[in-house]
Amino acid sequence: MLDVIAPAIASSTKAVVLMYGWLGSEAKHVRKYADMYVQKGCAVVYDEASIPTIVFRQEANLTKLVIESVRKAAQIVKDAEKRHHEGSANVEEEKKDEAVVVEEFSSRMMIPVVVHYFSNGGAFVAERLAQMIQEARSGKDADPDVEDLCFIAERLKERGFEVIDSAPVYLSMQNINCAIEASVPNLPLQILLKGFLSCSIVYKRTVDKIGKVFWNNMIESDLCRRQAFIYSTKDTITDSTMIDELIEKRKERGIQVIVSKFEDSDHVEHILTYPTEYDAILDQVLDLICNPSP
């Protein structure tokens, strides 16, 4: 279920964060990350896709989650930008031609957007977000949410950041089984899910096909010009060597990349082993987007 938390003083909002949880995560799990951003002056819109949505990559459900979160984020950004603009207005600006004021507002007062996601439970949502933004920009989709998608896309691409925790995971049956074991505490349900998926030849073939498409989408994503990867060599679900390769390919595409590669933390548990370092990563990201170089 979609949740929103924001600073007590709305006019002080530095950035708006779209946060998507991992497979099997609940609001209480993701909330601790959201709270960190709020303490730093950001508003956070966060949600978690259901286990069936992720395991079967249910596009309709992913689309619904994206739309709901983008609508809310766009509303918060518009309100924050309006307050920032009103608070910074002075006599000289009021005398300027309206078109000039709008142009200056676009460059100076734009609220940055961050997308922070975890494992493939979040990466699938981020992937769908990128696809929907691309469709919205192409003008092929007449959906009323196109305006909000383009609005968020501009702030994400021009001034935003992606923070990627334990993701993406290259799709394979082995990784899917490991993810189910880690994310589904109910043992009978684990066995049922793994047994069903293992016996489904169609599902196995689909995983192989989709795995290549998904990984290529991660390489070629145009969602944001800056990314921070948080991962670990100890992670048994997210292959750190695959992330290493992905990072190099992203750099080749001109993406600015921050790397936080740990050695002793497990899948989506980096914050538990390295809380100080995790907090510092968020500080670095926010400093880059809130205090851009001239």
C-alpha cells in the first residue's frame, strides 16, 4: 500500500523520493529507509509490489503501482516548488517579464527527484517507470497521467539520482529460488512456490528470455544521469561481479556512478552492517542534487 511521509515544514522540502521495496518487504521494513530521508529534509513516497507481481512480472500491477506513486510524488513536488517560488520572490523578480521568471524558475527552483529501490522487487518497478516515461515522451500514450510522468521524468533526469540497493539481480531459476527463501517466511508456501516454478517448463523458458531483456533494459536505461550502487560481495542473491560489469557499462553510456561495495553485508541488509556508511551515501547523493556545481 502506498505510503507518504514528509518534513513537518513542507516549504523546507529539499527533494522528493520515490522508494520501492524488495520482494516480500512490508511498509514497516521500507519505512526505516524513508525516515532517513525525511530527517534530511526530503518527502518520501514508498510502496512495495506484491510477491505474485514480482515473481510473475505482472505488468498491469507494476503499472498501477508506478502511476499511483508518480501521481502522489508529482503533487508533492508541485506544492513544494510553489512554496519555494513564493518564498524566494522579490521586488526585482516581480518586475521581470513573466517568461523570464518562468525560465529562471525552471533552472533554479526545480525540486530534485530520487528513485531509491531494492533488489528486483524494486528494480522491476523502476524498469516499468522508465518504460512508461519513454512511452509518455513519445506522445503515443494519451493517458491523463502522461503529464505527471513527464513532470517527474524531467526532475529525475535533470537534477535527480537513482539509489540502487542490492540490485539489479540477473534473473535465473537459482536466484529466484534464493529470493523466495529469503523473502517468504512461510515454509509450506516456499515449497509450494518453488515446486510450481521448478516444474513449469514455460516459466523456465520465460525466465531465460525475460532475464536477458531485463538486464539489457538496466544497461540502456535513460531514467537518470546519476546512479549510486550499494551492494556486497557476500550477497548470495545479487551477484556482485554482474553489478561490477553493469557499472562499467553504465559509465560507458556517460552515467555518473557512485559505488559503495561492501564485503560483509547480506542482501538488502547493508544498512544493518554499515549504518554510518549507508547514511553517508544518502548525504552524498543529496549534496550532489541540492548543491549542484555551477
